[in-house]
Amino acid sequence: MSQNIDAAKISIIIAAINEARNIKETIATTQSRLNIEVILVDGGSQDNTVAIAQSLGVKVISSSPGRAVQMNAGAVASGGEILLFLHADTRLPTGFDEMICTALQQPGTVAGAFNLRIDAPLLSLRWVELGVKWRSHFCQMPYGDQAIFLTKESFQQIGGFPELPIMEDFELIRRLKPIGRIVIIPTPVLTSARRWLQKGVFKTTLLNQLVIIAYLLGVSPERIRSWYRREKFKGIKLCSNPRNNNP
């Protein structure tokens, strides 16, 4: 970066659709003493998401629905040298801005994310968190719910998020790894447990792993999303589908 990263502006980009229940708490954790810009990219909410964000002084823009599309739109509208992509149901830790600036000053680092804490007391979720920690630290493969951050320069260098219907965060990190190190901040973000509680911890974890396997075996993201929504992975011959998408 051309300027001192300590003085860099951080643009926090939140892609949201119908997140009125979560967005106030999420935005509240973005407050900082450093130079912060918060952009909510709405994909067509039918609830009070937009009104709540506007009442909190957040910049709101609209785009077509789809997390990757929305996050790319937010990046285009951003004025920061550092981009932080935050899920609408994930809360940042105190001092996140200083942690990010410190992380990005490490030699060879191009991006990073936080450890993950899931907002529910189930013991099974502590095992999920442990798995996330292992994957993130040893494989340098954080996912979107860990609040991925990087410089705008690096984001533009790799062409932003591939506009896939699923796996956009996975592919973003895969594109970043050849150009530098992905650092994981030990302090966790706190994310909602709703997706684990809706389907069950074991079932959700299994589905997530099947999604990754299918993607790596060349199944198109469109088909994976369809299977994921209908939970129809059982009996699928994953190797029989050549990739018809070039992310």
C-alpha cells in the first residue's frame, strides 16, 4: 500500500437481505476510534433492514441479490484502503480495527480473518469452533462468517469475489493464497447459531463438508446450491459432473 496502513481507512461491507433481527447489533460492533466506513448492501429486503441501517447512520446501497454480487457492489462503492466483509449476523470484537491493521503489517500478508465463536452454549458447537480454528490456522482457509479482510489493492488484483451462487468466500481465499499469507486473528468474531440450530449441528456440518467436496470435484456452484437448499446430497454421484463453471 502506498500509505501507512496505521492511517488507512477501513470499509466494512455488509451484504444483507431481511436481517432486521440482527443488523442493529452487528452495526453496533463496527464503531471504532479509527477511520471506519460502514456500507450495507441490500439485496431486496422486505423487512426493516434498510430503515434500521439508515437510522444508525450507515451508508446503504442496493444491488441484485447474491452475497458475492452484493459484496462486490459494496467494494466498488467503498472509499477505504482496507475492506472488511462482515456477515449481517456476525459481531466484531472490540479493537478489531487495530487488530486488522497489525495483521496486515506482517510481512507477506495479503488478507486475514478472525477466529470464530458461535452464539449458543451447545458443546457440539465448541467442536465446530475447534474445527474452524484448525482449518483456518493450518490450511489458511477461513470462510466468510469469520469476517475476511484484505487491502483493496489485493481485492482488485484478484478480481474481487467470483460471482458464484455459493462458495464465493472459498474461491476468494483460494485466489489470495498464491499471492501472500492469510493471517488468522486469535480473537473471535461472534456469529449467530441460527443455521446450526435450524438443521442441527451434525447435519449442518456434514452438508458444509459435502458442499466443499462437490465443488472440488467439479460440480457446478448452481447445482450445489440447488442440492444444498433441498438437502439432496444423499446418493449423488459427485464425480459424474464435470465443472461447467469457471470461477
